[in-house]
Amino acid sequence: LEYKETLQMKMYEYKTIELPFKFGIFKQGTPDIQETLNEEAASGWRLKQVLMPASSNMGQSEKIIIIFERELVD
């Protein structure tokens, strides 16, 4: 008898959330990232990446994009 190990590929699902910056007259406010991260982690999502894309507004970012992942379970 020969034992053959079958490799099981892990499958993931992904989710993105956009958090806009808060614009004021004199300064730009940062969105509450910690609250969002904790809410999503409580639902089983793991932080994958945080992005701040440049916009057409003089290259300043208008939002933060957060990418989450979690493993799909059969």
C-alpha cells in the first residue's frame, strides 16, 4: 500500500472597505481605522492591505481603502 498525500489548496474570499477622509477648512481628518479593523476582525476578517490611492485632487488621497480576507471553509 502506498500513501499519497493530496494537497488541499486554501481558498479565500476578499472584501474591500473605503473610508473617506474628513475634509475641513484648515485640515484633513483621518478616518477611524481602528474601529473598522476591530469590527471586521470580530466577523472573522483578517487585514490584508491598506491603500491610499492618489486622486486628481493635486495628488492627495481622498480615501483609505482597506482589503480584508478570510478563509473559505467547506
